[in-house]
Amino acid sequence: MLFQSSYSRPRYTRLHGSSDALALAQYAGQRAPLAVITANALEAQRLVEEIPFFAPQLRVHLLPDWETLPYDHFSPHQDLVSERLATLHHIRTHASDVIVVPVTTALYPLPPVEYLAAFTFFLKRGEKLDINTLREQLTLAGYTHVQQVLTPGEYCVRGGLIDLYPMGSPVPYRIDLFGEEIETIATFDVDTQRTIYPVPEIRLLPAREFPLDEAGQARFRQNFRERFEGDPSKARIYKDVSKGIAPAGIEYYLPLFFERTATLFDYLPANATLCLH
């Protein structure tokens, strides 16, 4: 393993078994945050599971791969997108001590830091909440209205009850309104639909890594026409995005939704140490 920081450039060799996780845990305990670039996704998953064993106090997060091939007609699973957005949020808010990233994932462009900040908002108990305004916010953030909330990125409104499954959250939440005031917020089980325990607030991240509002659609169309030859109106993906539909595999067209994209290094703080594993 090779470490790169403003302090030094140490190298660790002949590490066997879980000794690499121990070395990373010890190093991060002294000089967090630490960004670990691994050779593949399996090594990344192993380190995310083993580092907390040696240092439970460290906040360890994985930036997972999409697990799809470029330009396949398949989109990443919502759980993966949820974990990616949560990790980017943790990095942006300096709430991560160790970030583990497979090298293939680190090569892909990311949404600008400003995009994540603009579409992240909080709901707190005791606040005033207008349901119509919330619907608009959730729609702009890419959430889908359903009859029953089951996966991240979904929400359901039934009178004064609002079920939400925020991206980046391990559990969904149920908001109970008293008039226009948030009376209670509690987690609930998607199978039994029974509430579990109350919480004071919830964080809502965007449901996608790209905007699909009117501005995002316009930017996509402009960039699509500039980069691809022929009549764009004959391209199915162009027509779907123009209608506000996110077709399968649209994630690989992410750069078309922004004037500029970001990389992992745009999210990392200036004092982060980089480790090549």
C-alpha cells in the first residue's frame, strides 16, 4: 500500500490477511480522513467490513460501483445509488474518516458538489410543512410517488400521513401531521408497515445523481445535440429525457446534465490522505 499526503509518503509491503485493514485503521486513527483506492470492488467491500473491527470509532464509508456496464440498458439498483449519494454527502460534510473506493468507480465522473448541496434538505419535528410544497420538492429531487413505500427514492401521501424512504437512509420514515405542523417522525418496517421508533429529524438527499427538472432537461438536450450527429428527435433517450422520463442506463449520460462534472477529489477535503491499495 502506498500513502500520499502532505506529510509523508510511506509504503507498506508484505501485508497478509487482514493486516492491511489493521494498518489502515491505525493510520486513519492518526490522520483522518483517509481515502483508500482499491484494485476491485471485492477488496473494497472487505476493507469496509474489516476496518471497523480494528477501530470501531472510525466512520467508514464505501463509494460503491454502479455494477452495470457502460451504455447497457440497465440502471444501477436503487440501493447502490442510495449508498453512493449517502457517501458523497458524508464526504462533503466531513462526516467520514475512511472512504473506500474501487479504482473503476473513482474513474467515473460525479455530479458537482453544488448539485448535492442544492437538492438536500431536512424535515424536523415541530416545523410547519405544506404538503403541496413538499410534493414539488420531492418531484424536483427525483422521488417517485407510489401506493406503498418499499425502496429508497419513494414516497406516499395519505391524508395527514407521509411515508418517505430517503436516499442514503437504511430505513423509511413516517411523518404524522397535525394540521400543517409535523407532529411526529418515526421509522417504520416496510413489511409490516408498523412504526418502530421516533426521530427528531430526517435528511433528504436527491433521488438521482443528475437533475431531471426543466433546467436539467434543457442542458441535456443542448449537450446531446452538440456531441452527437444526426437528428436527435429520432433518439429514444433524447425523447424520454425531454418528457422528464429517466430511461434505463441514463446514468452513463450524466455529463450531459451539467456544465461540468466533478471527480472524487473535488469532494475530498484538502487534508485528506490518499492510499493506493
